[in-house]
Amino acid sequence: PCVPWQSQTSGQKLISLHQVTHSKGRARQEWDFTPMTEEKSETGLVGIKNLGCTCYMNALIQQVYMIPELRQALLDYKDTAENLDDSFFYQFQYVLAFLQESNKQFIKPVRFVHSFKGWDGEPTNVSVQMDAQEFFNMLFDRIDERLKQTVWENALADNIAGEFSNELIAKDAR
């Protein structure tokens, strides 16, 4: 006796069994899986989803991520906050670690955005654009404060600090 699946190739058999067991009998195009939005890009980099007006935040996080020594120092620090869900530093570490280790295409930084409080103590409002320089200053002041009196206290200075120098030369100097 001929069993229907014996006349199929192994691949066809597997596909038909997969459709029945994993998709409740729906056709492959109905699986609702779009790998291009789920998988890491060919560049090997992971993106950050814009939650509204958070492009300034995403850009700065990506810039910090691209400094390997700084990223590693920030990831090495153990946050001792009682509530890690509300700790901007821990949530920042989570985003950096996700960017470094994930195979997904992007992260939605909802927890970081919620944990990063403005001057008024309220979570970041994703509907309001913030000045990138203001966010930079707030973030780095808070990171610097958190790392004080630890082995990582010079992490920012060692990786992104610079010096300004002014030179005045008289017009008639020869």
C-alpha cells in the first residue's frame, strides 16, 4: 500500500508536517514571520528603536556603544541599586549589553527611557524632543557620579575627555 507521504521528497514531507504542527495547518505565507525585522543586520550591528522623539537619545547611546573600552568599563560596573527596574545605570547597561550580544535587529529601550528621569524627576517623555547636548550632559553627569570612588571612576575621562587650548599671538610679533 502506498502511504501519501512516501511519494513526497523528504523536504516536502517535513514542510507539510511543520505546517500542521507549528502553524495550525496554515500555509507558509500565513505564518506571520518576517525574518528581516527579527534578525541582526548583515553589518553585525543591532539598532535602537525610536520610541517617538528619542532619536537624540538613541544616537548618543550608539556613540557610547562604539567606544569599546568605555562600553566595557560601563558593563563591568555592578549596579547596586535596590530597584534595578528603575535604575537608569542598570537599564543603560542592559541596552549596551543587548547591542553587543543580541541577534535581534533592534532593541526597544522602553525600560531605559522610563528609568531616565528628567530634572523634574519624571520619566523621559517620548513625545517631547530633548536637546542632544542637554541629554549628553545629564547622562554623563549621572554616569560620572555613579562611578565615583570605584575602580571605574576614570572611565569617562580615560575614553572621551579632551583639553582645550588657546593661543594668543600678537599681530606684530615677529
